Amino acid sequence: MIYLMKKFSFIFILYLLLAVGLVFPLFNYDRLTGPDPLTLNFVFTLAPYLFFVVLGAVYIHEQLEQKSNGYAFLRTLPVKASDIVVAKFLLVLLSVLIYIGFYCVAFAKISTNPSYWKPSCSFLIINGNICLILTALLYVGIFRYGYNKVGKFVVLLWLFIVLSPIPINIFLLKRLGISRREIIERVVSLNWVIVTLVCVALYLLLMRVAIKTLEEAKA
Amino acid sequence: MNHIVEIDNLRKVYKGFTLDNISLNIPKDSILGLIGPNGAGKTTTIKILMDMIQPQSGSVRIFGMDHRKNIKHVRNRVGYVGEEQHFYGDKTVAWTGKFVSEFFDNWDTNMFQKLLTDFTISRTKKTKELSKGTKVKLSLAIALSHNPELMILDEPTAGLDPVIRREVLELLRTFPEDGNKSVIISSHITDDITRIADYVAFLIEGKIALSEPKDELLSKWKRIHYKDGALEDRISNTLTSQKTHMFGNSGITMDYPALKEVIAEGVAREEIKVENVDLDDVLIALVKGE
């Protein structure tokens, strides 16, 4: 399984490097130069990047698997469907942990104000949980309905995640008068330890569903 | 355990096609040829054996084990060459060999390198650049390099040139000689099966129409040529694939030993001639069901 993870990891590493190496300095250069660089805007934009990194990596990886008939090849080898699925799910979990870990450390380093970076980290962790569930559902969908059908849906979902903060911002701020700070405060006021435990349990449950689905899928 | 593979009552239903009541036992040290026209269910049966498709009912035991519960162990001991060859197209042959070697317990790198040389497969070529024949050879090299006890091959010779086809068949023919090894090969090219198989099973429209040791089958099935009146009606009516031509009539009997005494006189008078049939004739007779 470790060997499979190594084989699958290339795209994930590439996307993580892209996220932490390029996105961080390029998109946040101006914010890094302010008096306290950890602004709400910054935290608010990081969530979509998490989805970009993880869902994007899964999307591209599955596209390559589809193109090269990877599953058909793997199923001729002494590999259980569970090995394949667990390797993929662990990679996603690792990617989310690396992403969140990197930014939480970065928040602590760049911000002098704990009342800023603590909720920021919580906000990111909760987004990480949502990302895990979405990715697990994506895998189940791909194994059940095939990449071609689910792939189109992923593009739409990804576009929605990336673009939705703009209309949500406008709607919340202009119409309802709710600020981003309030949204973040409401989100992080949840007990994110429990939320995380519930989400990870759900993620593992969906992993079992994905294994069963891949086992039943036609070669 | 005398059988390396035991298939019991397999059933798989697709829209417009049903694989039904498939039961077969494959002895050790033998080669089974699975013969049938296109769409008869050969690939489905083989994919069920490799746990690539799940049947609705029935069971498969390979090496005495439930193949689904022990699929990792089973695939470690089975060399599989599918109808289509799937590799990571952007990767080279050398990479592919290294990649698959990680999964097999008994991988023999020297054997793989030798087979690549014997089959003249370039190690540096990307697998997507290989011809169909070379892909089959690469599949065979992989299948043989982990010392399998059972080879399962689905139409391996289709699309191969005659020289390579002969080499592949020779390789398979000698495979069980190592002891305790068996081969299951499916093909609609009956000539291939005739060359190498010990047992044959005819799969017609999703059902096993006939399953017997090849030599026994060919000793029982004969074509009888006879002049008008040379054969009693009760005998001629039992013949299949009947034809009438300017020299007389002919048909195929499925039980020549029972007929041999009865027609001996006619044969002596040269009014009846007995001719060997090949597996093609048997297949056609079974398909047409005349």
C-alpha cells in the first residue's frame, strides 16, 4: 500500500508545492507587508485553495488513471481494491493535514495576535473537514459512475467553490449586513474538535463504501 | 486436491446475455482450451476467475481456496494475460517491470530481463508506443516472471503474427512440464487449442456445451462419408452437420466407437469412409446445433 501511495503521490505533491510555494507569496504578497498580515481576507481565500489543491489533485490523478486504464492494470496485479482505495484516501488525508499544518504554522509565524490566528486555524480545519467529505464522495462517485460522468460535476463544483466567496461576500455584506468576521466567528464557535472527529469518522465510513464500490465495479 | 481450478455453477446476467451454469474442473499439469465463438462468454468467465467481475451466483476455487477471499494470494500465483493489455502508457517497459515487481512475492528480475530479450521488447520504449503483439509479449513476460503455477490467457494469440504466435504457443505447451502447473487458454482460433490443449471446453451462448479431454473428444467425433443406401436411416439420423454432395452424403458422429462395428462392412466395401474432424468442425456443429 505504501508503494501504491508513492505511485499515486506525484500529482498531490505537485499541487501542494503549487499551493504552498506559489499561491502563498503571489496572492498574499500585499497582505504579508501590512502591520498584521493575517487578515480576514487572507483566511477567507485560503479555503478555496484547499479545495483547489485536494480536489484538483484528485481530479487530475483520476483523469490520468482513466486515460491509462490504471484500474484495469492494477486489477491484474496482486492488489486488493481496498489497498488501492486506502492508499488514495490516506494521500488525501495527508495532503489536507500538510496544507492545514503548513498554514497554521505560517499563521502563528506571521501574526502577532493570537486572537487572529487561533480562529483562523479553526476555520481552516473546518474547511479541511468539508474538503475530506467532498473528496470521499467524489471517489465513491467515480468508482460507481465512472470518471467521465463525475469529472464534469467536479469542474462545476470546483468553480462554485472558487467563485462562490465573491457572491456570498456581496450577499452577506451588502444585503444581510453580516461581516466575514461574523461568519468566521460563527464557524469557529463550533466545537471543531468534535466536528473534526465526526468528519474523520464519516470520511473513514465513506472509504469503506468506496472500497465496496470499487470491488463491485466492472473491470 | 487434484484440481487446480474448480468452477461451480457460475451465473452472470447482463442485459441480452447470460452466462449460465458454468461448472468446470481443471486438473493439475494440464492445459484447458476454452473454445467458443465471439460473445460466447469466454472473457466473462476468465474475468470472473480473476475476480475482475463478480458473478451473481456460483463459486470459484483456485488452488483449493475461495478466490475472492484470497485474491491477493491467488493473483500472486496466477499469470494473467488479458484480452486487452493495460499498462501505464506514459511509462517505459523498464519502469513497468519495476512497478509490477513490487507486487509479486516471487518476482524474478533475471527471468523478466531474459524474456524481454527473448521477445525483443525494447526496455526504453513507452508502453503506449508498443504494437499490439509486443504488448501481448510484455504481458506474457510479466505473467511468467513471477513463477506462476497457473496461467490464464484470454485470446492471447489474436493479432499476433504467425512466428510469434507459434513461439507463444510453444512456451505455453511446455509450461506444465515444470510440474503441478496448468494453463487455461481461451480462443476462437481452434488451431491454437488443438496444438496445445489436453482438455477442451466449448462455451456456446453462455453455456458449457461440451467439456472433455481433447484426444478422447477427437476419437469420438468423426465425419462419416457414405453413399446413398450405405448407411441405415437410424444411423444417418444421428449424424450432425449433414451434407449432400455429388459424391454422396456426409455427417458427423459424436460416438464413433459405438458406430465402428456397425459400419465396418460398409467401410470394407468402400461405401463408407471415416475421416477425422478438427475442433473447428466440432465448434461449428455445436454452434449450428444441426
